Amino acid sequence: MVEAVVAPNSRLVGRSLPEAGLAGRVSLLGIGRQEGKTLMRLRRVKLQAGDVLVLQGELSSMPPVLAEFGCLPLAERRLRL
């Protein structure tokens, strides 16, 4: 799992993961947003700059995927789900 923040110039801004072509490459496990909780299905959420994404996928493929979509990885920490 990786946590990443959506950068202001990201291709994800204003799009959901399927619309941006990211679905199937990684799994979206959660979204952190300053406004608080999101009460819709994650795959339907239109992402905003500053959103923190919890993503799951092949660890070796994460850096190029994050760079391609304009997301910045956060410092590694132990996540418990």
C-alpha cells in the first residue's frame, strides 16, 4: 500500500479513477479530504488537488504510475486497515 497526494497539476483532478484510466492498474482503498468524509462509492468520487489516496498495487509499479498521473508519494508509514 502507498499513500499519495493528488498534485494541483495532476491528470486526476476533476476525474474519477476509471475516467482517468487508473482503475485496474491500482486499487483505491481510501480517500482523505480536508472537507471530511466522502459518502459515495470511491470509484465515483471526482478527485481534487490535495486529496490523499490510499492505493494498493504492485509496489514496483507504483513510482511510475504515481509520476504518470501527477501524484506525490507520502513518507512511508505503517498503515493498518
